Amino acid sequence: MSLRIPEAAPVSQIAPERRGPAVARFCHGCQQLYPLLRARHVGRAIYGRDLVTSTCSYEGMAFGHEATWWEEAVEVLPAVAAPAAAA
């Protein structure tokens, strides 16, 4: 069995044509990705730095719609190949 970890990034950093489905939540404080099903900013991130020297200032807070400290992270789709020039 192999695990596939999609390349993901915050919505604000990806061009619209390269945005795939939402795969996680990106915290602007610790810059790590947390699962969509997690309601609060707690526990281990699904993607990010291995060594975290201090806890995030948003640790324990709910991922609410009104909160500005997080945003959805989407899968980064491959770049569209440029059409070949006709010779």
C-alpha cells in the first residue's frame, strides 16, 4: 500500500486554473495544513514542518468561517502545457 500526499497550497497563492479540490485548511500562524474534518486547530498537522519549536498562537481555536487566520488549501493541478507551434 502506498500513500499519496497531494501537493497543496493556500487558495490565495494558486492561480484559478491550477486549483483542484479543497484538501486541507492552511493556518497562517504556523503555516501548516490541517485536515478538513478537524473542527479545531489541535493535534498534529497533516503536512508541514517536522520540528515545531513552539505552539501556534491559534492552537485550540475553532476553524470558523469568520476567522481570518486560516484559509482552505487546495490541490495544485499540473500546469497546462502550451500548445505546440505549427511548423
